[in-house]
Amino acid sequence: MKHEYSTKLWQEASKLFPGGVNSPVRAFRGVGGTPFFTARAHGCRLWDVDGNEYIDYVGSWGPMILGHAHPKIVRAVQEAARNGTSFGTPNPNEIRLARLVCEAYPSIQKLRFVNSGTEATMSAIRLARGFTKRNKIVKFDGCYHGHADSLLVKAGSGGATFDVPDSAGVPADFARNTLTLTLNDIAGLKRVNWSEIACAIIEPVPGNMGLIPLTIEFLQTLRQVIHDSGALLVLDEVMCGFRVAKGGAQELYGITGDLTTLGKIIGGGLPVGAFGGRAEIMDCLAPTGAVYQAGTLSGNPLAMAAGIATLEELFKPGNYEKLEQLSATLCDELKKIVPGYHTRVGSKFCTFFTDVPVVDYATAKTSDTKKFGRYFHAMLENGVYLAPSQFEVGFMSLAHTGADIEATLRAAREAVKAL
Ligand code: HOZ
């Protein structure tokens, strides 16, 4: 493959943006080399500015579950744009999208739209603190909940990719109110004095240290120990919401969040986030309550239109079954080709280059990241784009076909030769 134009753009971008990018993991530092610049995307494919074509398993980090440039989303956005791109007043599409969300998530009685997953989790934490009148929160090692200060503690994702456990610039006083526990460690849950905790926040399908499936026992115990303490359970479904099932992890595992955070798929590729839950909690938000939260572009008409089009299409009968079948076919075959520890929940998947079972952040970190880098580049050279870090995950879309999976497996057979 030739990358001349991407290389030239990279030199220019590096002068303009820290590390050449507007989000760290895109810089390819976790795998070496320099990133390609995308010119266009359609279905499950990306084309870079040099004309190279890739089967895409990143899907803009999750939102593109229908594939890129889906005609219904493109039309919905075009029609919405014709009527204005932002009003700063309530608009009817906020109600339509909210209804689709609440229908799929019975635990969400009321919600608020924001502009990113980070905003959703940051606001949900503030709300939990305001509602409970407690300061301390619990999070789990390696779970990433966006980059709000109190959540950048042992936060996986970019931090794991660059081996920076915690961010500079977060005062120790903030981090002191964040307790961290180990995923899948039931005994650890029982050691916490929950009566002094505002909330526990967790990715019920952790996908920011690679993909680590949680046991149902662990999730149910977490729900149980929190239940009578007055603390809240915040389920961060920004990544897994509407992906692992119509009702997300809550439907898949039969657990209920007091608050839920969403993003990615509900914006169909436009910037969006949401947090919601029981009405008595949500009504503590301004203007009905004392917890302040606001946003100029919140409920943006283009994002709402893209989200409605995405969910209406996704909810059509058979789509979740199709996603499951495509993902299972790919991952079952990959397991036979690529030595390592493979994980999958629904249409999220990951290959760890380690011999030990990966059950938490510590075991995820046993992965050979150099080997992952060689695998990543060999796949790319063979036309398959995986997330450029061992500590991210793959996303299947409804636009992938059996032929795309065959092509991916052929690429994997070539790639293992480079290991
Ligand atoms: N939040 C993503 C990592 N889990 C990275 C998003 C991006 O770089 O676009």
C-alpha cells in the first residue's frame, strides 16, 4: 500500500495538533507508525486519501452499527439540516429519540441529552453526588468513563495504551474521592462501606482495556451490595448501549441501573450523549432541582434526527440476531487462526496476545503489545482496519457480510505469519 498523501497530511497535522490528532489513540502510538487519513466511508469500508480500501472494525469507535453513510441516516440529517442546524430551544425530535431510548431501557424514566459520553458520565456523577449528598464514588480498574477529572483514575483506554495510569492535571484532592476496585472480584465489593458512597460507576461490558466480559454473579452482587445503602449504581452503557442487545447490558444481564449513561449509537455518528434514570433522581437536575447541568448544543436537531433514524432501523426484526451471527462467525474462526485469548460480547470483540485468561485490568496488561502492533499492521496491510491499540475493541456492523468476514479471515491467516 502507498501512503504518500497520508504521510504528507500527517506532517501538517503534527504542526497543528498535539501529537497530530484530536483524540490520542488515533495517533497509532500504541502500534507504531503513522495513521492514515480517511477520505470517505461507506458500509463497512473506509478509503484513505491515497485510495487504499479497508474493511473497518472500528466503526468510529462504536456508533456506526448500521455501517457508514447509511442512506436513511444521510437522508434524515439532510432533511433536518434544511430546517436549521441548531435552535437552542426544545425541538420535537428530542421527544421522539427519548421515547425510543426509554422503550428499550425500562430503568430510564427521564433523561437528558448532552453532546458526548464524557459529558454524560460527568453529569451523572454530579447528579449522583447531589442526590445522595455524598462525595465518594467507586469505579473499577481499567474502566474508562470519559475524561472528567474524578473519572481519570486507573482509567484504561488511552491511559492504558500509553501506560499512563492516571492523568496529570487532576488534583490529588479530586482523585481522593474516587475509590477503585477490581473487576470480577466479588470479595472486593463486600469490603466497601457503601453507606458513604454516592455511586459506583461501571462499564457493564468493559471495553476500554480490550474487552473483558464480567460474570453475571459479579454484576448481580454489585447491584445487591449497593441496593440498601442509599448509593446509586451508574451503568455506563456509552459503548455497549444498543449494541450488545436492544436494551443493552441491562437486558443482556438482567440488571438495573439507577442511572444509565449512553452515547455513540444514539447519535448515529453525530456528537451526542445522554444520561437518565429514575424520575426522582433525574428531577434533582436544574431547572427542577439544584444540580446544575446545561449545554448550548444539547438535543441538537441533526444529532436527534441521526439517532432516531439509527434506532428505528436497528430495531427492525432480526437485526440483533444478524449481528450476533456475524460476530460469532468471525470470532469463532479468528480463534482458530490467531493464537491468544479471545473475548466477545455481542458485536464487541478483542484478541489479547497473552496465554492467561483475561478477567481484569491486571491480566489485560499481560498482553504482548509489541505482538499486537505487528498483528495490527499486518492486518492493515491486508486491508483490515482494527482499533490501533491492544486496549481497545473491535465492533461489528450490520453492513459487514459473509464475504467481508471471509476476507478478514484471509487477512488474519497472512497476518499471523508476521507474528
Ligand atoms: N474513546 C475512544 C477510546 N475508547 C477513542 C475515541 C477516538 O479516538 O476517536
